[in-house]
Amino acid sequence: MAKDYDLVVLGGGTGGYVAAIRASQLGMQVAVVENGELGGTCLHRGCIPSKALLRSAEVFRQTKEAATFGVDTGEPALNFINVQKRKNRIVETLHQGVQGLMKKGKIDVFKGFGRILGPSIFSPMPGTISIEYENGDENTMIVPKHVLIATGSHPKSLPGLEIDGDYVMSSDEALHMEALPESMIIVGGGVIGIEWASMLADFGVDVTVMEYLEQILPTEDEEVAAETEKQLRKKGIRFVKGANVLPETIQKDNGVTVEAETGNGKETFTAGKMLVSVGRGANTSNIGLQNTDIAVEKGSIKTNDFYQTEESHIYAIGDVIGGMQLAHVASHEGIIAVEHMAGENPWPLDYDQIPSCIYSHPEAARVGLTEKQAVDRGLDVKIGKFPFKAVGKALVHGESDGFVKIVADKKTDDVLGVHMTGPHATDMISEAGLAKVLDAAPWEVAHSVHPHPSLSEVVGEAALAVDGKQIHG
């Protein structure tokens, strides 16, 4: 017997469950189909568990540095089993919270694999959802007015560099390590790779990062990437840029050995384990797209500004549509999609206004255009840059490396982009995000009084520096 819903969400990750809650608020009868656990990659295999580990690494590092603050602690010891237990407790607490939100919103949750069917006895249009269960129970059929595809993404690997979960891992497997290796090769110097490099180095692991390009963090402003690399090198992390890893040379015997073509010719690298971090691919396989007219480009589902696919009653959001693969982006895309379904006339999302964060040590964050992107768009720019070391609170905090950089339009005086690397950058970027939403000028950011002493003073000074008016530099 088919069940009728206003909306069925395929995928209960951050984008999917947030969209379901908003749809419930709008009076829709909603179902979520999730083959794994509610919360998806972000809660169980990404954002939350990795940041829990990063926090433990931070505390361990700070404890070892306590003597610089006049606090004698002796030699600290790391209990990685308890580190993992703490991470698991945090994940489970939040998982229970998401389950509670589904009950509060009277949202039905089906634990199974959902697949889109073509026109059938249930509906003349594609979109009936068939739910398959691992235990072999008979499939459930759901007939929705709308479908929202929020199936997320999975870690990619390199051809020939298969993930075995033991010697060669993706971030999924690395999160469940029972013990830390003495050394780790990280293939890929993007956001995930750099966060893991920072974390492992703080835990005392010998880390080598191999990046194919000549810049780590290739999506970031060049100066931010350079400063981040500089600070990570101080931890002992080795960076090999312009490295072409040769998967066919990998050997696994009480560790991993692999060759790579580098600027120095062919080199051999050895470590206890390898983490492959070369991006994520959209989960579009086996969800029934072939039963629809939905278009897929470069592996991702194509949508319009309101996340409608070529089937106007079927929407898609989050990692499965490519773009900025961030949890907060998926959430906002989901809200816009369901509001559009409900005829609420939402504003399209401006991706230049979305903050992006890197939770390494040092942290990095940005919103808007990099200097290079602005110049490539033909804009005449002016730059304001101010270092943390000139801010009293940074010295008090014990972390004074890094800076804030503001890119502005000379003609309009609009803030085009804000880039940070340094203490608590991931928290402070929200001010810059608001400045972008409000289309602020640097002088308006500077006119907002920043409390003293605070790390946020660096933002005000950077805004003044755009026009050469900084006070303390």
C-alpha cells in the first residue's frame, strides 16, 4: 500500500533533515529516507567527529605549551582511546538531538535505501520512492508531491590507490583509528587534508602532505595558503608540492611505501599509514536518476537557482549538486528549495556571501572573492591587511601569528572578500559574512566599534587599512 506525502527527502544528512524541518514548519507532511544514520556525513563521518578530534589535539598541544603561561603540568600523556570515546559521545548526543527534532516535527523517518521510480501505477510522473530494507522486508512505496534529493557525497580516491581501511584510508576510516600511527602520508593538501595534517601533528604523528598543485589549499587566497603552510611547517609537517603520486608503486608491508614524481625527480615516501584526501564525489548512483529526465553534469545533478531539476517537482541540494560542499550551504539550499515548493518566493543563495572555514591550527576562514578572483573578474581592487601580532588580545591569548586581509572594490568601495588565518578565525568570519550580506564598505566595518581587548579588533584595523587609516600598524 503506497503512502502519500507532500515531500519525501532522500538523505537525512544536514541538508536533508534541515529541509525536512522547514517543510514541516510550512505545514507539509514530510518523510525522510536514510539508509544510514540521521545526521549523515557531517554528523557521523565529517564535521563533528573531525572537530572533536581537532579539539582534543588542541588541548594536548596547549597542555604541552602550558609552561609558557607559567603553568607547570609535567609531561602530558595522550590517551587516544579516551579521545575516541569523547568524540563518539558528542556524535551520539547530537544524533539523539536530530532524532528528537524529527519527532517534534512529526516527520516520518524510513531507515532504508530510497530509489526514484519512473511513471507507474502509483503516479503518472517520475518520483514515486521505493524503499529497500537491508533485512529483506518488502519494499515500501511512497508517493510524494515533491522529492528532495539530498544524498550527499563520498570520499574520492585515485585510480589504482584503493582504500583498504588499514594501510590506505579515507577520512571515513581514519576517524575510527584505534591507535595513532607513528607516521602518516596525506595525499591531498585541500581543506580535509590540511585539517588532518594539523591534528595528527599536534597528536605527535610525523606527517608528510603530498599535493599535486603548487599551492596547498588551492581555493584559498594565496597569502592565506602561504601563511598556513608556514605555520604548519613549524609543527614539523613536511609538504611536497607539485607531487604526482604513482599509485602503481604502492607497497604495503608493516607500513606504506609509494613513489611520486616531484620537482626533484622520482622520490620514494614511506609511512605507517596513508590518508587519501583528494575531494568528494556526488552520490548519484543507484538512486533512480535514469528513470527521470534529471540532468547530471560532471557527476553532479544540475539544478536551477531554486534547486529544481529538469523534473520540476524533484529538487536536489547539497554535495550531490556539487559547488560548495559545506554543511551550512546544504542547509540553506534545503530551506530555499522547500520554501520554493511552498510558493514562498525565497531569495536565491548568493554563494559569494557564504563563509568557509578550515579548522586546522592555525585556523583559516574566508568569505567572498580572493584577490586573484577579483582581479580575474576585471575589478580594480584595494587591499587592507592587518596582523594579529599588533592586537593585544592575540598576545594575551598566546597566538599572534596570522592576519586578516580585506579585498575591496576601488570603484564602489564594496567589500569583495575577507580572508583570515589565525586564532579563532572560524568564529570571527561571521562578522565578515554579515558585511557581505549588507554590502558593506570597509569604512562601515571599521565604524563598528570592536571591543578592546579582543581578537576582533584585527578586523576593524584591517578595514581601516584598506584606505591606509589603520591605527596600530
